[in-house]
Amino acid sequence: MFGLGAGELFLIFIIALLFLGPKKLPELAKGLGQAVREFQKARDEMMNEVNKPHTPAAQTDAKKDVEVTATKVETSEPHVASTETNPESPKHS
């Protein structure tokens, strides 16, 4: 573990105990353990997502979601095209 032997780890523990006290050290260790678990969980979820095979069914579902969202956007936005000028039309002075 990081090239540290039992004697070095024991010395680090004693120094941490002196600086943090017997009440804070378990809380610190608990928080550190939870942080490591959360990091590993996030890493595993990301790796599963990256390695997950993309099935045609999932692609079809995603395409349907995009089409539904596009339809909602088209029906909810006012027609901006009517106020824009057409570059091919003759300009009015």
C-alpha cells in the first residue's frame, strides 16, 4: 500500500491521533471511507455506461424522444420565420 510498511502506517496513525484527537479520527475515517465508496460507485456507473452495448432498441427509443421533443418545440414556439427577411426576395426601401 503506497510502499509503506506497518511501522510507517502505525507512526502516521499516532501522529493523526495526536493532532485530531480520539473523537475526530473515527469521524474523519468514516467520511474518507464514504468518499472512496462514492467515487468507486461513480466510476463503476461510468464504466458500465461506456461499455454498455448500444442496441437498436435503445437507438430507436432515443430517436423517438428526439422526435417528440422536436414536435413540442415546433408547436410551442411562435413562428419567427415570418419576421425574418428572405435574402433572395427583393429588398423594399
